[in-house]
Amino acid sequence: SSGINAEYGGSPKTNATKSIYSFTFSLTLSQITFTMGRRGKKGKGNSNNGGWDQTKGKSGTYKEIVRNSEMFEDFYQKIIPANEWGDFLYTLQQPLPSTFRVTAFGVFAQKIKEKLQGFHFSAESLNPLQADTDTTTTTQTSASTSTSTDNNNNNANQPKFRAQIFAPPSVLEWYPDNLAWYMNVPRKAFKDIPELGAFHHFLIAQTDQGNITRQEAVSMIPPLFLDIQEDHSILDMCAAPGSKTTQMLEMIHTKPAPNIPKGFVVANDADSVRCYMLVHQTTRLQTPSIVVSNHMAQSFPQLYENVNNTKIPKHFDRILCDVPCSGDGTLRKNPDLWKKWTAQMGLGLHRLQLQIALRATKLLKVGGRMVYSTCSMNPAEDEAVIMQVLRQSEGSMVLLDVADQFPALKRAPGLTNWKICDRNGFWWQSYGVKSDERPLNGSKILKTQSNQRNQNNQNEHSGSSSNTQNTQAKEKTAESSEDKGESSNKNNDKYMHYLKIVPSVFPPTAEEAEKFGLKRCMRLYPHFQDTGGFFIAVLMKVAPSPDFSDRYAENRNNEAEIKTESENVEGVENEEIQDFSEGSESAGKKRKNDFKQKGGNKKPQVNEEETFAGDIKNRVYFEEPFLPLPETFTPTLNQIRNYYGVSDSFPWNLLMTRSDKIQKIYVIAPPIKSILEENEKLKVVNTGLKIFEWHEFQKKNPENEAEGKTECSYRICQYGLKWVLPYITKRIVYITHKDLLTLLSDNAPIPKLEPSTQAQLSNISFGSMVCVVKNSDSNNNNNHSSSSSSSTPSEVNNNSELSEGMAFAAWKGKSLALFISKMELSSLRNLFLPKLDQPKKKRETKVEPKKAAEKSDSEGEE
């Protein structure tokens, strides 16, 4: 667009709209790449930032990412054993296998595991690829270099993969109950191989249904070491995007619905936008035992509970601190980090990680367990944080030895000795004591020295005057370096603060490491079991925590005397870091002052400049509080009770709403309801499950009683159906798998359904109802007519066992329709009717032959 703006004159900013919408220049749309909206912000169309290479034609190709870093390799060669270095580096440079986890408490868990075990990709389906590859290889070998251009133009017609048979999904041996699976298949293969495509459809459908969670293998490990029980209260301090949160939710659900567990999970995140991502992730599990909150982790509020009419502090049984980190353990799935990585990234996050971990120790119950984890392999973010937590806890926290747990999981012990590298590439062996080692490869100091040597070589050819000037410059540089060294020796604190290095990042003494058992930490390296890199430490609280407030105040006063630079860290993978980096005491106070108390939530004082500046992470969101249902709503509750035949054993006291109009009714777990009533400072984004929602029906034909007003103005919601279904005695229809396929195809006229289903519907009035799949005879699926499904009988029967027991909110009118979201409908079609869930073709119109040919050519260009 800059070239276009030059034609019009003026800056690109002022002429952005004019350049986009003007087509007076002689360029076709297919030759221009516009980047607009959210994708434009991420630089998807910028060829200078790893985006599309526009020199490769219309569609373009991604530039090759170089998976190596001189600094990274030099840094970690001092940590990884020499005999493992080759395997470590090679594994990091390979793509990460696909891994996923089956929902433990789902009613379909066993069926899905059986389905996964039955997936086998036959050799016949891959033979065409093998033949094409062999032919292409022979052709390319005999071709001359003069045809290389033609070969590049025909890359799209060549096979995508070498001749190989991809292994079916396999169980992760170290994960309990065969619930975790992996598959080492490139993503592109799912599109190019039909059988893999069918398996991909299965994964997408089950993920949307909440039966499967796609999660990296090492990310599954921290919750396992928490040893969660059904009655535990759990805090996930940095929860988004939520895969570990869902894992912990599964662990407290030891009994099927409608049994609500005694325990619960508070999933917290500092980023309000990511909190909604967290809501979406946890909603798939359809559990009322989750609270999503929005607080800075290092300043998470102390919660209270009511015991015998006395308000006392509420502490958690289990806390997960999966803190923001530099993320160099995720290089396999985030290859862009190779070019961004610096040793400074870990140093810049150390204090934040320490603050979060120390806050967790205050919120933990005596006898409770805490897991600290990062996806980084840098000891400044790992062992250094744990060591300082143990020091400041003064014996109240101990590091547990869990080496005997999950023996199939390979791990390395924690480090007890390491060195720190500063921003310039110099190594430090202790606070204020520099090491004599050579600076880090690729660091600033080596680049500066290299540039000076090149400049000196050039000056040697420019005469004696230049040499004299160069000698004087070198002497001046040496003097300034000596001055800086003297100043650092005179005041190490100021110099180390200038480098953003704190004493706690350095290793302990050998006696101290032995005393606290630092080797009990766990390091999981990529080459151990073909995973990402991870660090885990398991701690237990054995005594009340000491008071850290005076110590923090003293540290803040000392830091206020030293003028330091900004602590923003460039190139860090976690999006949470930008918000957390603001988490100083001043930032925390400012955020608290931006809210006012209102019924348990805070209404923000919106700053328009901050809110709409373009950065979505600065926007403030206001959530209505959860309120108990008023007594005036009792007649409507009785109407709901009679309409659906809800039994008296239903926990009516657990219902809450979020507005005075009571448009939505939620069911809340008992311990969460108590927390909402006693903790007004807790900023709740979402909790509970929506089970009833007010539904306004407009009469289409008032003269037709079948389309008149319903007896109850509240319909059942799909999200909370399984928790209310066991209490319902009316308005339930049992349908067959064949009926389900008919309903998934489109809204089904009642005459198209099975006779048994029609008979049940005849006794149900117009309005909201429930459909439950019950296959009394699976063989009758073979008689499924083509009018209600475009799938073959074999496709129908392959997944018919998965539909048994499924329940859906529905609506009866002249036809029967499932009342589910578009996403859920699409996922079910992917599972049961894969051919149906394809993009619809445009309606054909009659055109003249000449225009038809022109239209065909234009569509080809698109």
C-alpha cells in the first residue's frame, strides 16, 4: 500500500482508506494482499515478518523458519549434559506430535477409547501417494536444472508426503487409565489422506462436545502431581487458555451427574479477554463447579467462608501456579521463538514468578499441596524461584520427593548450580561477581567487538591519521569500561539493578541446596519422550506462612531509590506477560481504584483513551453479579416445576441469576454459592451452568392452536441439561439414531420421524422439550432412507454406538428441531453426517454459453 499511497501523495496513515477502496490503478485483486482486522495486527500478510511470500503466485508460500539460535545453543550447552546435547537439539528442531486427552468423567469416555483403539490406517489408502512419490522422485532425478522453474510452478500438483504409513493413535504410557493419546502425523496429512481426514472430523466433533481436550503432553503433567480428591478446593492462578483447568475439573467429578462434587475449581487469569476463552473451554465440560475470575495472580484476594455465622479466611487444598514464562520449552510448536530468544527473557520474569508463587503459599491451606510449573528450561525461572520461595517461607513450605510417582514418566532432577547471563552476554557466577567465561555467542558484546574489529581493519588502509584516531578511540573505550567496572565494584546493587538482575536468581550454596532438597524438582526435556520442555516442582505447606508484607515494603523502598529502565520483555511467548508485567504494587492499586463495589462485582470507571486505544487487552469488562432468585419469582418456579415435571428433590436453593429481569437461570455448586455470598471483592467473569432461559415466542398464526403461546415461558438449555434431566418426569421423548440423523439434517417434519417417536410426540404440547437417544435395535439403522441423510449406511453404523444416551434440548412445533448451538450442530454433523457438513454450492442460474465460459474463468482465478 505504500507504493499506492505515494501515487496519491501523503502518508500511508491518511490515505489508508483511499488506497484500499480505489481501483484506478492497473492491478488485479489477486495480485494485492490486504491485511485488515485482527489478522492484520498479527502481521499475517507482511512478507517481512514471516508472512506470505507474494513472489510465489496468488496463494503464496510461507517462508522457511530457521530452527536454530546461536545464543540459545551456547546458553543451554552449559545446562544439558554433553552426551544428550545432540538428541536434545535435534528433537527441539522437529514438529511436535499431536496429543489429546479423553474426558475422564464423560459418559462416552469408554466408548471413545474403544473407538480410538479401532482406528487403523490401511496401507491401501496410502498406496496412491506412494506410487506418485516414487514416480515423481524418478522424474525429478532425471530432470535437468533448466526445468527447475517449471517444477517450482507445479509444486501444487506434487505429492505432499513421502511414502509412509502413519501409525494410528497410541496411548501415552505414563498417563493414568489410558486417557491420554498421541499421534505423530503432520497437520497437512489430515487434508491429503482420506482416512486421516475422517479421523480429524472425529476429533473435532468430540472436542466440541467436551469429550476430548487437545492438550500438549507435558501440559497434562502438573495436575497429576496435585493428587486431587473429590472434595478439594482448587485454585488455578494463571489458568487461560484452560486445558489444565478442565483436567482438574475432571478429577473432582468422580460420580456422574446429577451428583455435584463437594470440591470446586477457581480458574483465574489477569487478562479479561483470555478469561472469556477460559469460559468457552470450561463450558464444554458442562459442570457447575467452576468459577472464572479476573485478578492479577500476585494480588489474588483472600477469600472468606461462613462457619457458624462467623466469617473466617478460606484457604485452598490445592493450588496450581503455571506461571507466565519465556516459553523456550515450546520451541517445537512456536518456532518463531528461535529468532526472538534471549537470556534476558527469563531474568525479566523472575520477580513476577516469585511474587505469584509467594502469594500462592499464603492462599494454601496447611497440609495442602502446590505445584509450580513453567514451560521454560531456564533455571532463573525454575529452580531459582523455588529456592527463594523456600527461603522466604521459613520452613512453612517443603519440597516433596515424587520420584516414585508415575514411574513411566522420564525426568531429570533439578539443578543445584548454574550461572546467569546478562543482557550484554557476560556471565555472572554470583551476585556482583562476574565470571571469566567467554561471553555468550550472538550476544551484543560479541557483535560490538566484531564490528570494532571490522572497523579497525578498514582504518588500517586509510593511513596513519586514522590509525591514531582509532587508537585514541580504543583507549577511550577501555577507560570507560574501567570506569564502569569501578562503579560497579563501588555499588554492586545499583549496577546489578541496571542489569535487572536480583540476588534470588543465583544458585544456592551446596549446603543450602542439600538442605531444601532442590534436586526434588523435575525437568522434562524434549528428547526424553518426544514432548516439549517443562519444569515442575511439588510443594506442601506444613505450617502457617510468615508475614511477607514488611519485607516487601523494605524491598520496594530500596528499589525506589534506584532508577531502572522499563521491565518490558521483548519476544516473550505468553500473551499474559504484558498484563502481568504491570503487576507492580502501584499498578495493582490503580486497578483496584478503577472499580467500585456493586453487589459483589466492580463497575469500572472507563477511560476512553485507555479503553479504545486499539489494544484489546486494555479494555475493561463489566460483569453483572450473581444474585439469588427473589421470592417474587416463586410462582414462575412453580410453573417451571409443573411444566417439566421437576421432582421435589431438585436443589432449587442452588439457582441464581445475573439480572433483575431473570432472563437466565443458573445452577451453582453449593461451595461456590457460599463463596459468591461471602466475597464481594472477587471479580467473577462466569460460574455455574445455565439450565433455563426465558424464551419469547411470537405467534405466526394466532388461529392455529399448535402455534399459540406455550404454557411455560422458560425453555431448557443444552449447557445444563444433564444436571436437570434426572429430575425431569415430563416432556421427554426417546428417539432412535435414525431420528437423530434426520434432525441433524434439518428441522424434521414430525411425519418423517419413526412411528414410535411420533406416538410420543402426540402426547406433548407445543414448546420446549428433551430428546434422548435410545437405540433399542441398532439394526434398524440399515433402513435409514437417503432423504434424511447423505451418508452411506456404513458411515451411519460406524458411529451409532456413540449416540446412545445423548440428550438434546429441543422444540416442538409443526416440526421437531434441536435447540443447540451452531458449533455443536456442526460438530455432530462432522461425527455422524460428514458429507452433509460441507460448504453449500451456490444456486445455479441459467446464463448464456459465452457468459458461462467467462464466469468459469473468473472463478478459476479466484
